[in-house]
Amino acid sequence: MANRSIHNRIAKTLLPFVPMDKIDDTNRVTDEPVKWLGPSHRVTRHDLNPVKMDSMLVNRGDWQREMVRQVHIAVDKTQAGKTIEKVMEIYDNLGYIAGNRGSRKHRK
């Protein structure tokens, strides 16, 4: 499962016109059910239909939030999304191993 920072980076790359605070909040709300449902949290807020009630809880009628939500779902549910997620994790790990000070892991 992609962590929120990876979801945020993928969304920002694909949707550079959407403010980062909106991207982060959308991804946070999309995965919020993980707190009480665990790994099976995708049964809610991960439907492709933008007008379903659980989708509206995330997008709040905002088209930019809906675009971020759709990117989030694509990363979670498609093989291409899973591949992008893995490539980003490998990139982060290689940067950490090489001592790259720009790596996210060094900033924590």
C-alpha cells in the first residue's frame, strides 16, 4: 500500500496545477478508513463513481479534489499505479543508501 507521501508526489506530478495542501488533504481523507478497517479500507471512498456518497465525502464537490481522488484510486487499484509506487520506493531507498541529503528519509 502506498503511503500518503507517495500518493502526494504522484498526484503533484500528474496534476501540477492543484495546490499541495489540497492534494495532501484529499489523500488523507481518502485513506482515513484505514484507521478502523485496516487493510480492507478500500471498500469505502475508493469507488470510481464521483457522485456516490462516499466519493462526495472526499471530493466535496470540488473537481480538483476529484481528480486527486481518481489518481489515488489508480495508484491503489491498477498495475501501472503499483509499478509507479514501487519505482518511487526504490528511488527513495537508493537515495537513502547513497547518502543523498535531498532524500525524504534524511529530512525526517
